[in-house]
Amino acid sequence: MPLVLNEEQNMLKDAAKDFCTSNTPITQMRRLRDEKDVDGFDRESWQQMVELGWAGITIPEDFGGLGFGYMGMGVVMEECGRTLACSPLLATAVGASAIVQGGTDAQKSELLPKVAGGELLLALALEETPHHNPYGAVTTVEKSGDGYKVTGSKKFVLDGHVADKIIVVTRTSGSAGERDGLTLVMVDRGAVGVSVTRTIMADSRNAANIEFDGAEGLLLGEEGNGAAVLDLALDTGRVLLAAEMLGGLQECFERTVEYLKVREQFGVPIGSFQALKHRAADMFCEVELSKSVVLEALSALDEGSDDIAELASLAKARLNDTYNLVSSEGIQMHGGIGMTDEYEIGFFMKRSRVCEHTFGNSAFHRNRYGELQGY
């Protein structure tokens, strides 16, 4: 697998960096938070992202997308992570992956061009407990005419209160924890029987708790065999989130190193203290390792390799740990001022903690990696 970007990917990365720096700086996230924006993201900035083609990067050209691949989406997510850009890009990309993998030709032809054109926002409704449990669904679904009726509740649905369609993980057979019996159903957010409660997380991002009371939806994939589609959609989300985390932790690291160069104590820059040099060197090594695992995981998605699951868990576990480390060290090395809302370094710590528990924490992915390796 090539662990370097090609010329086109580098051009996209540079364009994404320019856009995020100019149009979605951290000050925008601060404004959205302070104004308690009803959407939680800037609609104008999102439309600009759509016009740049970002919503369709991973969607095949046959369905109105760019077909530029996950490596391309990864570099965009990385730059979004650097400025903590608020957008429904991740949630919609995960939903689009599920439609690409499990949707009928008619569903793909109808929905994917709308996703690429920014007309349709998607969300995946999976979690039902406080901890990530991909196969833990007990939400039920019953066939009703040409459609299905969903009953149950979901928590921590990313961008659930703004999504136009919600892909709900339900169960037609089996019990919680079993892969067999999982069924994916698409439900309109505005459908009768859907109740959405927006929640705002520690990083000021969107999530939602959603109740389904006989809400009508359409089958996505095969009844009772949704686990395979769900696995790939989740692994796509894990890798893309890892790419965003990579951007965030790099920005956090670079800001911290710069602060060590300019902050003086006892008449010298604190970066000249040997203990801080060692801690910065440790962070540098972890950052470089994180770059490699993210690039390899993105390449695996593009190539459709057999080890996507292993690499997705490897990337998510590694980035969970590295972002936690770098953001914590960033706060400590900034000293007391790093804990204040005035300084932006604290926003990276908040984002790292939410990302860490999205789509599985490090313990979950180490266990999953071991099981995939036969342990």
C-alpha cells in the first residue's frame, strides 16, 4: 500500500487547508456554540463544501459523485480536524457508505446524487446503551405493506436532529449482541412516530436521542443480514474519524511546540527545559506513527482489501490514544491559561474525548483486533 499522497490528493489537501483556514476557523465553532445555533453548523459553509464536491468524494461517479476515494476524503477530514470544523460531513459519509454497500440500484440512483449535491443529509442510528455495541440493537421492526415499522430508541446519533433520513439498526431476529438478525431500515426524520431530542456534547457538536414508535421506513439491504453492511459502514466512519483526529492532534501538537518556543520562564524559553523536550519528542513519535496507520487504513478502504476491519480498529485505537496524549500534554504545557476558554487549545482536548468514544474506544478496538486475529 502506498503510504504517500499522489499529486491530485496533495492538491485536494492544499485546497481543503485553504478553505478550512479561511471559512471554518475555530472562531466559527466558538460562535456556533455561544449563539446556541439551532443546526450546530454553518449552512453557508456546508453549501460551500458541497460546491467543492466534498459531499460526493466517496460516491461513485455513476451516482453523481466524484469517485475520488477514501484517501481523498481522508485528507479533507484531516484538514477539517485542524480547525475543528463543524459539519455533517462525517455522519453523511457513513450513511452514504451504507447505501452504496446495501442499497438497491433504485435506492442508489435516487439517494446518492442528492447526497452528493448536498440536498440530503444522513445519520446512522446505532447505539442504545452508554457504550459502543455494534450488535446490541433491540429496536424492533415489523413488515407493514411495502415498508417496515420501527419501534425502539437510539442514543448518540451524530447529527441526528438535522439529518433528512436516518438509517436505523434494528433487529428482526436473535438477541442483543448477535450479528444475525440485524436489519437496516431508512426512516425519514419527519415521519410520524419519530421523536428527536437534540443533545450538545462536550465539544459543542451535535448528537441526538431518537424515539421510534411504529415509524414507517424502507428496507436497506436484506432483512436479517444487515451486519455486513453495518460493519463496513462503521469501519468507514472509524477510519474517516481517525483522519479527522489526525488533523486535530497535529494542530494541537504544533501549537504546543510553538508555545514552548515563545513562553519564557527564568529568562529562557520553556522549550529549552530538558524534561519538556523529552515529552515533546515522545509526542512527535506518536504523531508520526499515527500518520502511517491512518494512511494505511484509508488505502485499505480504497483497495477493498481483506484486512479493512483490522486496520480500522488499529487506526481508531492508535488515534484515540495519541489524540488523548497530545491534547492532555498541550493543556499541561500551556499551564493554567490552557484551561481557560480564552485559549483554543482546550477545544482540542474536548474534541479528543468525544472522538475517543465515538464508534468505539481504545479498549473496544484492542479487543476487536485481538478477536479478528484469532485470540
